[in-house]
Amino acid sequence: MKDLRIADLMEWVAVLALGVVAARLQIVADHPRLRLGLPSDLIRIVGGSALSGIAFGAGVGLLVESIRGRTEPRAWGYGRWVLAISAIRVVLVPAIELGLFSLGAIGEGSTAALGRLLPDRAVGLVAIALGRDHAWSLIAFATAAWLSGRLQDPRPDSREWVGRVFASLVVATTVASETLHQLRH
């Protein structure tokens, strides 16, 4: 991590800002569960939105890095794979859900309400894009990678470390939310 540059730091500040914006949009959307003030829902919804924003921003950075060929061709480590998988999921889950929602609304003939409901539905989907099943998938992926020994990066850079920390945050957020949820019941 000794080759960290100012450009890398600026990129990560922008990615974190995107996470804060995503969380703020979720709060502004006034999700009904947030009004209840349940800690498990607050962690899952606001934390999930922030992590989704971070995943999207980091995925864009990874895409730019890959297109520009900034790094020498090498095998991706666990961190890069986590960022790529998470970013793709953040894009695909809401897109598929919104597509199905739109088809259902059109099928029911309620296209007039579609324009009003779609933005609220989109913001709500951002929070669940990295749901609890994603955290368990990352644990399974890490275990499989460790067992295969194929995702070992001998010289991890800042992006690799950020991906690893991100995976830890996804798992920690899910475990905290689920623990609080179980303690409440």
C-alpha cells in the first residue's frame, strides 16, 4: 500500500461521498421502517444504502481502471472481485425489480401511477440491493477463494484493500442488523 497516490485518495473520497448521498436519499425518501426507529432496520436500510452507493462508485472506479489498463495485467485479488460483484449486483437488482414492477403496473393498466411510484420504488430498492444474502455469498466466496488459493494477490494495492474492508463492512452490517432483529423478537 506504499504506492498510494493523491488521485487514489481523491477517488475514495468521491466513493465515500456517493455512499453518503445514497444513504441520505434513503432517509429523505422517508422509508416507513425508519420512522419506527428500530435499530436493526436503521442499520439495514441506511447502512445498506450507503454500502450500495460505495459499491457503485467503487465499481465505476474499477471499470475505469480496467478500461484504461492502469495496472499491469494481473490476476484480481479477493478485494477487486468483491467490488465488481457488489457493483454489478447494485445495478442489476434494482433494474430487474423495477422492470418487473413496471411490467406488473402496465399489465394492471395503472400506467398513470407508474410515473409517480417508480422513483419511490427505485430509492427503496437501493437499500436492499446488497441484502443479507449478499453478505453470506461474500463469506462463501471468501471461503472458496481461500480453499482454492487462487485469489492471493502478493502485492495488494489500495483498491484491493478497500474491497476487503468493504466485504467486512457488508458482513458486519448484516450481522449487526440480524442480531438486533433477533434480540427484539
